[in-house]
Amino acid sequence: MQLSTLKLRKHEEKRLKNGHLWIYSNEIDTKATPLKNFSVGEPVLIEASTGKPLGVGYINPNNLLCVRVLNRDHRKPIDRSFFVHRLNIAKSLRERIFDKPFYRAVYGESDGLPGLIVDRFDEHLVVQITTAGMEQQKQAIVDALEKVFKPESILLRNDCNSRKAEALSNEIEQASGNTPDSIQIEENNTQFIIHPHTGQKTGWFYDHRVSRAQIAKYVQGKRVLDVFSYIGAFGLQMANAGAEEVWSIDISGKALDELGQNAELNNIADKIACVEGDAFNAMTELKQAAEKFDVIIVDPPAFIKKKKDHKQGLNAYRKINEAAMRLLNKDGILLSASCSMHLRENELENCLRGGSRHLDKTLQIIEQCHQGQDHPIHPAIPETRYIKGFISRVLSA
């Protein structure tokens, strides 16, 4: 297949040569290769201003983030064999780390497959395709997933917000087999029932697996508060790790119902108390009721979804962590995490420092938290490092 050529402006290939996979529209020589000549999702041959081939990618001429690179070897086609090769490489990493088939099988750019997310739940795969370029390769992707993983089913959860920027429709599609409404998975020796058709994202968040194991070391015999609990990924693991009591706050009654079912599945329902409501309001009410906790986990949804939200979001992180510190017993432990790509690690640290000083408390950071190994970081793409967190000891001044 003959690919259309996309030419970069002079000296704009430096970032690609350093390993990045993105090309912005202002880096393209639009006189030599006008963007209007390309269709959304079209595969392209990328050339430097000198005419030297740099690789093959796909384009969305309507977006600032215009091109994503798939392969630096321009001679090899983007077809089923390409996806089989990349999937085998991704799978080999996960099998080296995990002894059970519960993990993020593909993490976009970090696995050389920008625009593709795949979570594995034993014999079932749940897939998110987030770009028009990958949407055009949908059948090749499904065929490759079937060859590499031999799953019982593949569900396409293509109902994420990121598709809007690519002018893609939101839909849920059964690509192969029959994905059940509920699936039992395991993480850190705790069992969960998840709902791949209706749960958030793919139905589960594997990214904090390591953080959950880290904080579990501090909960033996302790009273724990899990804020933004969802279906209990943190809280139930704390109960299984020996916490005496776990309170879980979430705004979704449905999520808390599922949390209760998962607590029963693990025979720990007697340790769990649920609070339905807005986290900020619920924590204020707990403070008014003079409730105190030994360990508090604060893992909110992204408060900074876009750069323009930065100031407001930063204030929200400061406010929620300060509220948590007010609920801690003396010598308490706080896990504060963020999944906001636009929040830097030092900014979260400053929120913790500022909150502790405002309350006249001393903060000791004793561990840092990062995303799990099935979310590898691409060293040239800072955006792939989105999880950050701190486990801190909070003392009276």
C-alpha cells in the first residue's frame, strides 16, 4: 500500500529522534504537504525536511496533536502482523511480572501502540480505541488479540471522552465471543467482581496495584478511611491486610453496592462501613461527628483534566488532603494520590506540605507511589507518567 507523505519543517524531527511518538500540526511543512490533503485516521509516511524517512504513523489533520508514530521502520506495513508482534512484546513483559492473567495488557504509547488500551481479565479482554487512526485498524487489532491471547471474548469499550476529540462516536461493541456482565478478578490476594460493560473505563483500575500493596503494610489493627472508594479496590485490600475497620466514601450508591458485594465475596463485610455522598461534604460531616482514623487513603478522580483547570484543580487537591489530615489520629498515615496528567509530582507534594503547615502539623513523606509495572513509562513521553502519590506520616507539631 502506497502511503501519503507527510513532511516536517526544518529541524522539527529532533523530538522524534529523541524517542517521542507525537507530531504537532505546527511542526509540519504545510506548504509541501498541506493538511487539507489528508483524511482523518489516514496512515502516513513521515519524512524530515531533508526527505529522510522517519517512520510510519497516522494523522488527524484537524487536531493540534496531529500525528502519532507507529513504527520507525517505514518499510514495514501496519497490518495484522505488526499488531501481533507488538502485542507479543507487551504480553511478554506482563507474563514476566504477574503470575495470574489480571493486568493491563496494552498501555498505548508505552507499548508502541498509541491510541490503544487493553485490560486483561483472565480469559476476557476489554479494549479501548481512542484515536481515528487506531479505529481504522480495528479489525486487524481484534484479529491480532485473538491470535496472541486466544481469549474467550473481546469487548470494545469505545465510550470514553477522548474519542470526542477524534470525532469518533461512542459505542460498546462485542468484537468476539460473549463477555459476561460480571467477571471475578484477583488483585493482591483479594477477589473482586467487576462489570466490564457498565463499570468505569474498562471496569477496573489496575494502575494502583503497587500502591495498594504499599499502604497495606500500615493498616494492621487500624481504623482506615478510603475516600473515593469506587468498588473497594483500596479499602477491601486494607480489610484483607488486617485493618480492624474500613470506612468507604463514594458519591455513587451503585459503586458502594458493588463494594458491599465484594466485601461479602472476601468474607470481610463485618469490617466495612459505607458513606454515600460527595467526598468533601462527607469528610466535613465525619469531622463534625468527631470521627478519627489511623490511616486515610485519598485517591480522587482527576481534578485537572485539562491545562485550563490547573489552578482550580490544585486548590481541590490541597483542600481534600487538608480535610484528610483533620480526620487523622495522632501519628496517622495518609496516602495521597493523583491520576491527573497535568499535575506534577512536586505540586502534589507542595499541596501536602502546605496543608500540613496550615494545620500546624509535621509531615514526613515515607514512601512514594507510582503506577504499576503494567503501565510502563515511556521516557520520552512525560504524559505516560500520570500516577503519582505519597505515603506520609502526619504528626502534631
